[in-house]
Amino acid sequence: MASSRDPADEDVSNVDNLLSLGPIQPTNIDYPKTSFSGKDYRFQERWYHQYDWIEYSISKDAAFCFPCRIFGRMVSCSEPVFTEEGFRNWKKATGTTGKLEKHAISRAHKLSKERMISKKTITPVNVQLSKMEAERMSKKQTEKAENRHIVEVLFDVVRHLCLQSTAFRGNDESESSNNQGKFLEEVKFVAKYHKPLKDWLDTHPGNVTWLGHDVQDEMIEIIAQAVIEIIREYIVDSKYYSVMCDEVTSHKHSYMSIVIRYVHKYSIHERVVSLSHVISMTGKSLGDIIIEKLNSLNIPLINMVGKGFDGASNMSGKEKGVQKILTDAGASNSVFFHCFGHCLNLVLGKCAETISDVKDVFEIIGAIYSVMEGSPKRINVYESKLKAAGVVKGRTALLSFSDTRWTARVDNLSALLNSLPAILATLEELASEESTCRGLLTQIGSFAFLVKCIVLKSAFERSRYASDYLQREDMDMTTAVDSIITLKHNLKAMRTESAFNAFISDAKETATTCGTATDFTESRKRKLPKKLSDGQTVLEATFSYAHSNNPLPSEDPKTTMRRIFYYPFIDLILAELDARFSVDSCTIMKNMSAFSPKRWGQECEVCIRELAAKYQLDEDSTYLEYTLFRDSPQFNQLLETTGSGSRTPVLPTCLELFQNSIVDHLYPNLFELVKKDMLCDSSDHCML
């Protein structure tokens, strides 16, 4: 068998290593023939047994002497033909007068062989001189093994605490402390049942126990790097991936988390690969951090198929945003997605902040919450009024508003309308003591306020259904797009005269039950300041309704409500939905419906071809595989799993079907298409 070593060019400086490897004696090869006086001769493999020192160089077709090649210069006498040049006169190699036999009995060879034997068998001088030294070395090796074992135990403790996502250190880690923190306490706990660790802690001073903060941090870093390396291997093996990022501020410092989404073993995984400190929040600065991290992991940008960020301009901007920076840097095939659930949250939040009437409603509800939660006395009054009004079902407790989650607004609208009689009675009882309660009683007792609450509750509840579905773990992407389309359709259906009149009727029924006003009241018109009354009739005629909340001439309060609140509110939601749900992402998500058994149809061919073109796959081959897949047993299995009434998501189920290697090879383009679609799932691109 041929060897990678060759005596013709092997370095002989590392003597110990060469002695452990032995002479180079390749076998089972066809040795070249050399002609001498018309007769062919060649190297013979049997010479290895006859001369154990002989070596053969394949590159030179020559023989060398192993001990002379290593020790010839040390003994100051050697034959260059067996150490440097190589012997290849095979005609005169053997026999009593042959070159091999003469070399075997030469003085140079004998000295080199003696030096080799001495090197192999001689004991180091320091060990020969002292038995104590030998014992010291033996003890050193034992301590080394013990230290390695203790470090392994400490690493296990670090791994355990990391898996629990718990803090390592305590407030007081002194020897007299009753609780030295989770790391030290767990080490002491393990030592109770681990004698080597207990002996280590008892016999080593505090500065060499490897329990300090710096050692803990170093162990955490070592484990983190090992984990990231495993993740990197999975990502490279998967080939395609998507990136998700979000910023966070902690202790006046800004950081950016980088999460990579990839397919491993036919399932989707999302892993954090970095939490980077950022100094500048510009798109270029953040984009450079992501690119630098991906380059350090040797993950090609060209294989990025999805980018999931929030809607801030530095992240999603089409000119200078992070998504544009990544595209220009090499991620030219990637698609930007903004989390659908987050988008919807921003839509409703924008409506609550932009339209003054909507903002006023929630400010009034917030004021009621402050009054109710102000003291135990007020809470007791409210609870007694709930019992007196017979309110035993539905929401009754108001909640504090969240800056990022709009669902608290829906819950408060439901609680307000459900408990309105009790709230009115509570404010009426407290009105004699506090002027704030008197003002709130007047505001929520108006018919206009009641109409606004009912309209907002209806619109937000319709939106909540879509929002809850978009945040489900088993969400089906095709249904997610349908939920947004359905929401738009329902909101458009609200923008009619009949729908508005229905809300007015509901408000009148509620007002009758609560004993409040059952119709609109004329609002006081703003008068023109005297200093502006200069006889200009146009100004005088138009000033009273120039303000948006003032009614137009001959306009009744109901029409004013429809003009300044109802239509603007619905129009703003529809406009924000169109603006925040991009055409590109919605088109890709909608095309994924071709994989849903509930949506088979002629348009599926268009969907598959558009997806194949988007991901640079052959359109004809991909569609052919798609049609074959629809006629396969795997499709029947998909149909059974995701059939009518099932909540099982379609694309993850398709991905699971490809676990069979045969299916994987039958539909290579289709498998790649499904994998890329899953990586572009915008439902999970929210990191709030």
C-alpha cells in the first residue's frame, strides 16, 4: 500500500516522531523496472524482511537506509547514496558482494543503528538521576488528569445554568454569605455527592479554584462558540437561510440581536447567533454588523432568501435601510418581510394615535382606569355596583394600556360596554367627592361617546381575529394572507350607510339600558373672535365649521359624526393595511396557497411558476414535479393530514413528507421551493 511519506524529501528534524512512525516501506505496488545490460531489474518487496532498515521512495524509485537517514549526520559518517541520493542499482543490490549487504556491515550503518536503538530505549537523564523526580512527574500527570476532570464538572454546572437561562452571580458571594449565588451554590451542592470536587475545594486556595467571575465568563464564551459553530454547520448544510434582526436598549446601551432561520432535518429552526453592541443606528451601520457577522461565520450572502425586520426606516427603507444594504452586498435573491402580526399591531396603533376622536375615547377610558384603581375604597364601590347591576359575565376589569400591544384597548372597550351601568353608578357615587369623576360622568354619559366605543369595539374585534391567527404557532401562511384580505373586506363592508345606522341602533339600545342620552346633542359652535369681525362675510360664514370638529351649515350631529369620525377611522385603517402589507410579500405568501389541498385549481400553475421564477428555479421542471406530487401517495397523506376542519399547517407538513430520501430525490426543485417558502414565513419575523 502506498504511503503519503517519502524518504526522498521527508524532514528528519523531529526524531521522536520519525522513530514512532518507523521506516517507509510501501507494499502491494508495481515497482518500476530498470534495464541493466539488456536485462530488467527492480526493487523487491522481500528485501523488507531481509533488511529491516531499508526504505523505498516511490518518487525516486530508490532505496534508503532508515537509521542512516536520521542519525548519519550525528555520527559524522554516512553514505550519501543511502541518505540523500537513493540507491537504485538493482543489479548489484544483493549477494555477499551486493551493495545492500556491504552497507549492512559498514561502520556508518552500525553507528547509526546503535544511536537509533539507544534513542528508543534510553531513559531520560533526569529520571535516571532521581527516583523522586520520577515520582514528581507521575504526580504531575495525576494532578493534570484530576484538574481536567474538575474542569469538566464545572463546565457541566455552567451548561446547566445556561440551559435554565438563569443568573450566575449573587448579591453577596463572600464566605459568610448564606446565599453566594446560583453558580457557587450549585458547585457546593454537586460537591456533596462528588468526592473529587469536594476534595478539590477543600485543598485548593481560593485563587486557583476556577470559580471566579472571569473564569465563569470564559467558560460561557467557550460554550457559546461551540454552540455557534454547530449552528453554523447546520446553516451551511441547509444552504438557504433567512435573517431576522431587532434592536434593544439596555442600561443606556443599544444592541442588535441577529437570528438565523434555516431548515435542518426537514424542520424549521431559528437560532440567535449574535447580540452585537451598536453605536450608530443608521441602516449602513446596522447592515455592516450583519454582513460582518455572516462573513465571520462563512455563511454566503447569496444564499439568503428572506430578511425580517421591523418597519423602522433604518431597517426597511428601500434606499438606505438594512434590507437594501444586504441586497446590495450580495443577498440579491432575498425578500424583505415585516411580521404580519406586528404590521397589524402598527396599523391599529396608528389609528388610535392619529384620529383625535379615537384618541379621546382611549384617554377617557384610561382616566376611568386611574380612578377605579386609585384606592381599595373605589374598587369596593365598583364591585358593589357590579353586583347591583347584575353584571356577572364578560369582562369587568379595566387594564392599563400598553405602548406596543393594542389588544388591551379591545379588552378595555369590551369591559367598558359590558360594565357601563356599574361604571356610571360608581362615578355618580364618587362625583360628590371628586371633580374628576363628575367630568368623566358627563363624558361617558354622552351618546356620541357610546357610538364611538361601539364602532371601535366592532372594528378592533374584527382585527383581533386576524391578529390572533397571525400569532398562532401552527399558522398556515396561505390562510394568513386570506385573513388580511378578509379583514379588508369586512372593514369595507362597514363603510356603508346601513352599517353606520346599525351602530347607531345598537348605541340607542345600550343607552336605554344604562339610562343615558339616547340621541346626539348639538355641539356648541366656536364663535369668531371680535378682533377678526371686520365685515368679511366669507370668514364669518366659514369660521364656525373650519375646525374639523365643527358641523357644516345645515348638518345634523349624526352626519357630523359620520364625517369627522366614522369614515376617516375606517379609511385610515384600510390605507394603513394597504401600505404596511407589501405587494411583494403578500404575492409570495398567496402563491404558497398552491400547496394547500383546499385550494387546488387552475391558478396553481401560475402560482408555482411565479414562485419558481422568484427563486431562480426552472419553471417547467418545477411545475412538472408539482403535478407528479399531486398524483403521488404523499399528496394523499397531505390531504388526510390537512383536510377539512384541520388546523395543521400545510407547508411544514409538506416539509415533513420530504424526510423520505426517495421523495427528496424525486422532487428536488419542489423540495427546494418549499424550503425557501418556509424560510420566508413572515409570521415568525417578529422579535418584540
